[in-house]
Amino acid sequence: MKKLAATVLLPIVVVLLGVFAFVWWERGAPPGMRPEVVEVTPSTLTMDHRGVRMLVTAHHEARLEQTMGAVVWHLYPVFDKGDRDGRHVKVVLRTPTAPNSLYSYEERVVTGFARPPGRLLPPSARELMEKRGYTLDEGLVLVEEWTD
């Protein structure tokens, strides 16, 4: 009976620990917690950062919407404060908060997780941004904004 329990429970525990470790590694903090927030600018942000706070100029003219279940995500490029002419995108913001449709540019403070874009920024979204006159950096970082 003990062998059967060990044979069943040990793989389950190993998988759960693996998932926990992966989430911790990806987010920079244990599940349910947030990593330490670091003040950066979009031009200095790298994949080494996890929790970030930035003062940015958001370019709403390149705004995209993604619907995932009941949540609508808004994606748009952000640049260093005051940069309204930038077209080389290093950081894309992903937020559930809709930007004001009357503004083309907005200066704001963003706090959130910095992560690789992966499947959160699909090729179709990249193509749309490029059609709107933006070029995406190879080391592009996606910042998922904290809303609470």
C-alpha cells in the first residue's frame, strides 16, 4: 500500500513543485505575490526586470484590442516620457483599462510585470503595429499592467 501511495503521490508532488517553480521564475515572485518593483524607463527596460514602474508616453494611435474570454486587453507601445516621435518599439503595454479614445498620446505611470511577449503578442498584432508605422525591437518586452 505504501508503494502504491508513493508511486501515485510522488509524481503529483513533483509536477506541482515544477509548476510552482516555473510560475515563480516567470513572474519573479511566488504565485499570488508580486516581485519587487524597480523604477525604469522603457529604453532601459530588459528581460532581467520583473516588477517595474515607468513614467511613459503611450502611443494610442497604435492601440490594439485582444479579447480573451470576458476580458478585453488593450495593447499599445510606450516610450520614454515626452517621446511622441518614436517609432522603434521596445516596450508594449498590455492593460485591461481602456485608454481615452480622444487622446493620441498620453503620459502616465505604469506599474506591472515585465515579461517576454510570447503568445500574448501574436504575429497578427505585430503586423498591425508595423502597418501603423512602428518597428518592433527583437528584444521586445511586454508589460502587463497591475490594475489593483
